[in-house]
Amino acid sequence: MKIIVADKSGFCFGVKKAYKMCSGCFGGLFETLGPLIHNEEILAQISEEGGRIINDPSESSGGRVVVRAHGISQCRYAELKKRTSDILDATCPFVLALQESARGFYKEGYSLFIVGQGEHPEIRSITEDIPSRVIFSEEEACAVGFEDRIALISQTTEVEDKFERISEILRGKCNDFKSKNTICLDVRERQKSAVDLAKKCDVVLVVGGRSSSNTRKLHMLCSKYARSYHILDENEIKKDWLNNCEILGIVTGSSTSEDVIYRVRRRAEEMV
Ligand code: SF4
């Protein structure tokens, strides 16, 4: 059995930056606003190194707080500043660009729509500040009533085709339509490399956290071309998945470390 790891794998730029910032706090007491990344092993390490997860600024003890790559709304940031002056902001630049686009369209007077999941922290970093509507599916886009001006942006981890289809639907629902594809570059490249790989493989292991939006989308995309399984780590691989598998692909979400990729690869090799 041949094993190929997708060209684009391991931590994305934003996760690397957030982890580096957080690791600078190791050994002292600090808090992260929400789990730093979708990776249980890294979260356990952060906890061992003195990190505590808080879910709301009101839970801050007044010490150092790390804001994760997903970012937070300006209103929550202001609340946090009232509690502590020691804030390390690891918001990913792609998320900052998304927030900026949202503010820009809103100021121009457009009704703002966002393709994504309403409860995702990145989306909440916008909806808590700016009146906007979140669209998850084409069906939801079809149900939108006629408006004068509509602007559309996207969660950074969305799938490009879906964004384009929803754009076309909403374009027909208004007099003046604007859109900005705010899907992050890393996500686009990762999705493309996952699809390219899945087309060559019999089986694909998609490695990443269960709550990782980008990993779930990679799994959905790979499933169109090969038998695909979403796993957390090497312990979840089942031997019978590898029956009659000549080429096995390994694809990862943006919070999966090189170490996990190595262990998944090694375990798969041992199983055949
Ligand atoms: S997936 Fe993209 S937007 Fe999200 S943290 Fe990584 S680089 Fe930033």
C-alpha cells in the first residue's frame, strides 16, 4: 500500500501564530478565551502548562488572556479590556480581513449576509457587532426576500463552490449586489490539495478535531472521490478500512500537528 500525505497539511498559518503566542505564556498562569485550537492533545498541553479556558470575558481572573485565531467581536473585546489589561490577541489576519469587510459593507448601507455557521466563534465575532444574517445552505438563500442592496461575505473555512452558488441566488434577490470571497487562502489551497489527492486514492483518512469546521468540509469533499474517514488520531484507524486499498491518502485540518500525521502514517503502515 502506498501512502501519500496531501501537499497542504499540518498547522495553518493562523494556528501556528496562535500556538506560538500561547506557548510564550507556558509555565505561568494564563487564560484562553475559548479552546485555542481544535486539537485535544495541544489543549491538554496548554492546560499542563498553566492555561485555563474561559468561555466569556466575565470569567477572566484579571490576568493574561489569549484571544484565539477565531477572533472576538469588538463588544466582547471591550468587555475583556474592562477585566484585564494583559491581552494577547492571536486573531488570524484572515479573520481580521473578514471582520473589516463586514464593517465596510455595513457602513455602505448594504444588508449583510454571511455564508457559514451562525454559532461558529468566527461568525459570532461579526454578528455580535453588526446586524447581519447567516446563511448555511442554498435552500436558506432561496428563502431570502427581496432587498434593495445585499452584500455577501463568507466564513473563512467555507467551500468556494457553495459560496459562488449562494452568491448567484442572492444576486437575483436585490437591485444592488456585492460580494467578497473571504475564504482564507490556506483553506482554499488545503481543499484543492485534498481533492487532488482524493482523486488518486482508494481510501482517505481526514485527520482533525470533531468540532473543526475546516476538517468536516475536507471530509465532505474527499468523500466525493474516495472512501473517506474523519479521525482524531491514529487510534481511530480500523484495519478493515484498509482492505483492498492500494493508495491511502492522508489529509489534515488546519489544527493537526506534524506529530499526529507521523503517527497516523506509521499506524497505517503497521496495519497492512
Ligand atoms: S484556517 Fe485560515 S483563517 Fe482560520 S486560522 Fe487558519 S489561516 Fe487563519
